[in-house]
Amino acid sequence: MISEITFNNYRLFKKTSISLIADSRTKKMLSNSVNLDDKRVLKTLAIYGPNNSGKSLIFHLFELFKVVLLGKNDIDCNRSFFGDKPVSSFSITFNNNDGNGWLRYEFSYNSIDKLFIREKLISIKYYSAGSPNEKNIFEKDSDSKIFNIFDEDNKELLSVIPSRHPILYSLELKNGKFSSLSVWQQEFIKLANSIELVQMYNIPIGNTIEALKGNDVKKKNFITAFVKDADVSIKDFDYRKEIHIVKDGQEIDEKALSGYESLIDTLHLETTYDQNKVPSLYFDSSGTKKMEALAAYIYDAIKTGKTLVVDELDNGLHFRLTRAIVGAFNNLANTKGQMIFTAHDLMLIDCKMLLRKDQIYFLERKGNEASVFCLKDATVSEGGPREGSDLIKRYNSGEFGTLPDPNFIKELLDVREKGDPKWVGIVSIQFS
């Protein structure tokens, strides 16, 4: 599980922190968090904001983490991906639930020179009282010429590791000279593989297809039940082993359609409405197809302990389905899975029903800078919400600063009357 991410000089964001550590002051909805090595971690986190406020950037941030953690060389070095300064800094705190406890990995990257100028891996031990105990595993700061490592025998070698790649993926490590660090390399790989990224406007259904074709009965039953619960008119959902493809009155062998395997696999999906079995591809709604694709990701996250990062969870889904998905992660039975998602659905921010205040973050953009804050930090004394207050009403009033720019909306609506040249040729709107 992930407990915190920080980033500085990342596109629109200056120094920013998003925490998944449960607020100890909150005693309600305890099932929404789980205890992991003496720290309670939130199972779900919702991020709200208007369009173009930076929500998708949070999603892409996890893509960046995966690339770095896996030691790939295809990190996006385009300066526009980072901030207005050459150096951007990031950190991620995590626990793979494998006995190595909490770890925090920090790195700073120069997007112009394409160098990892600073890296640090820290082990963290939390206590019920007092500050956590932190211990450096390794530290490399090329600018300050700081090189520290728990293994003193390798300290001198650390100073000559190339700066273009992360420490744990240096040539020296791969050649065995840093064998003592291989255990931490495996921690990075585990974390990267545990992060699943899903964009709701385009969810690959391949994971669901492979599950229905496989031998994991529990996973297949979960997917089928999930789809049936999502659409009351659906009686069954399965992968049909044999289908007949006809073109111009002639049946075509699937093997002859090489290069179209993914499409053919999709044609095998079969949905039962009442007593009618029909191809899912042609008869299921777009929302149902999204639920079918999402089901396998949800199962893997909850059952195998993954962090599912979803961009616009409520895109194309009925609000009851969205709430059901969040509820599945918050359920007491879930002790491993975690979901971080962006959304617009106001129904989800009702703290009395689904989410605690420490599970809700808001994004706000002013010009070329975006900021993020947690609802729990908006204290009552500062005008923040009390328990039980109407959050939806207050959100709609713009109190949390996350509504679309009212001036933009007004200008857009005034086009028909004023014919503002600024909008001519940019928008085409028909008014009655």
C-alpha cells in the first residue's frame, strides 16, 4: 500500500503532498482504513477538481513512478512534462506487506540534463507515540557530493554510479557488485507491479477476457456477479469458447484472421439478457462495457493487494455503481486493496455515507499553478465543514474553490449576444 506521495515542480504543481495516512482524530468509518505495520492507511482516496485543474496529472504521476521504479530509460524528459525549473523532486512512501516495513523513496530529476541528481531510500518504523524512526538505506546527491550506503564496503562504488539511471538499476548492480542492494531492487519492482492504472474513457478489456478464459473459478465468479449486480437486466456474462464468424455468407476460420486476435477475443464475450444470449460487443451499453472491463482490475486489487489508480472513475457510470465500487474497497473484508481516483460525482463526497474527510482532496487551478488540499484540513474555525454539514451544497457554491471558472462560463454563454471575437472560430454553438 501507498501512504504518501510528494512532488515539487511537477507541471502545474509546486511543493505538494497527498497523504493516505488515516487521521487518528476521525473515529467514524474505521473500516475505510487498515492497520499496516503500526500505521493506519486509507483504502480509498478521492480527488476532485474542475476540468483542466490537474486531476489527470496526478494520474500520470503514478505512470512516472512506475517508470522510475522499474528502472526504465523511457522517462519523459520533455521539459514541459515537468515544471518551469529544470529540477523536479518526487517521493513515494509504501509498504509491500512482505516484512520489510515502510519505505520512502525520494528522487530529484533534471529534465534538461536528463540526470537523477539525487536519490534516497529510507526505512521507517512507526510507533504508537512519538516520532517515527527513520534509517537511511542509501543516499546519493551528485550536487552536494553526498554518498551514503548502509553497506560500507560499497560506499566508494556508489560515488561512481552513472547519474542518468536510478541507483538500483546501474550496470554495477546488474553485474553483481551491488548484490547487497538487490533486496531493495525487488521492493521497487513489487511496488511498480502493484500499481494498476486505468483511464475510464478507454479501459482495456483484456484482463477480464483472460480471467474468463482461465481456471480461477473465484475470479470468474466475481466478474460475473459484479457485472450482473451492475445491470439488473443481465442474467449472465461469460466467454463463449466457440463462435461462428460469417462474411458474405461464408463462415471464416478464426485462425485466418491473424492480427485481429484482440477483436476476435472480444467477439467471444456473451451477455445473457433474460433468456437471450447475445454478443456483448454489439448489445451492451458503453457503461456496462466499462464495468465488464473494470471488474478484473477491482478483483486483482482487493484479492492480491494492488493500488488501483483510476482517472475519472465516474465517467460513463451511474452514481450508484460508482458508490458500489468505492464501497467494495472500503469494505471491512478488504485488507489489501487500495484505490486512488479522480472524479466529478458529487454524490461521493457525502462524508456521512461513504468517505471520511481525510479521504477527500480538492484541486484548484489559478493561472499556470495548481494546488491541492484535503477536506480534513479545512477546520471549522477556518470555515471548514462540520460533521454532518451539507458538503454537496457547499461544493456547488464554490466554497472549496473547485468549480469551473464562472467568468469562462459567462463568456461562453454571452457569445450568442455579443459575438465576442475571442470566441469566433473557436466554438460553434447553436442556440434556439
